[in-house]
Amino acid sequence: MKSRIIFIHGNGGGTGSDNWFPWCAAELQKLGLDVIAPDFPDPILARAEYWLPFLQNELGADENTILVGHSSGAVAAMRYAEQHKLYGSVLVGACYTDLGDDDERKSGYYDKPWDWDAIKANQNWILQYASTDDPYIPIDEAHHIHEKLGTEYYEYTDQGHFGEDKGKKEFTELIEKLKEKLA
């Protein structure tokens, strides 16, 4: 089995070349993995009605795929796993509520209850990264996701939203954990 890794950027105009995606993609490609970090359609609102079909129909995410989602991308990864088998997923800066934000509400990810059991059952493992100083996602959101999904959880105090807010261009810990999972 050859695993495929798909990076899913966040909303607000995110792209596949944001943050640590290029560095991580290059490191994983050195291992001979099939890695893509595409620009998703509808990058401002990141609506489920566009992103979830894009993952399935355009990118072919399947049981050999690892989804690496940041922010809204992590939310998309969880919703995708409710209905589709994956090899595993990585959730970075994830939330499970719309946080009272109008744009998050418009995304369509929060319109129905979460099927936590299906998300867990449809993949072999889930890594989760959160930081107590995230300016967008309260740490209680991360704790709830961890509790419901039994994720392999890593909490920091100084990584913000794991992106431009902290100038994060590399994510060594993530690469090491993916190497372990793929060994």
C-alpha cells in the first residue's frame, strides 16, 4: 500500500502553499510518498458543499489517504471521515463549533451533530495538535475533540494557530509522527 497525503488549508483565503505545508510536503516526498497540497475551491468560506466533494471527486481521498487539515481544513477532514474510509488524519488547530462566527456558520460544517463514532471507525488513527495560545480556537474545543475521538493529542503553549501568527514554516514533530505511523 502506498499512502497518499493530502494537505487541506484553512479558510479566509488560504492556499496549499500556506504555513508549513510546503516544507512538510517536501519532507514527505523525500520518503517517496505521494503528497499534494492543492488550493481548494471557495477558499474564503471553505464551504462543505464544495470542499467535501472536491476531496472525493477531484482528489480521490480513500482508505489509503492521510488527510492533514489545518483550521477549517481539519474540520473538513473530520466531516469527510464521517462518510469515508481513510488511512488516518492529522488535525491541527481544529474546532467543532462555529465559534459564534458568521463565516464559520456559513461553511455548513456545523449544521448537524457530529458522528464521532464514525469518524473514529473510518480510520486507523488520528493525530491532533493544539495550542493554548491559539488566538482563534479556544483550547476547550481541542479538548472536546480529543475526548470524543480519542486522538493522539499534542498540546503546546506557544504555537498560536500553527501558522502565520507565529511564523511557523516547519513542523518537524508532525513529520516524525507521520514517519512512525507509516513505518
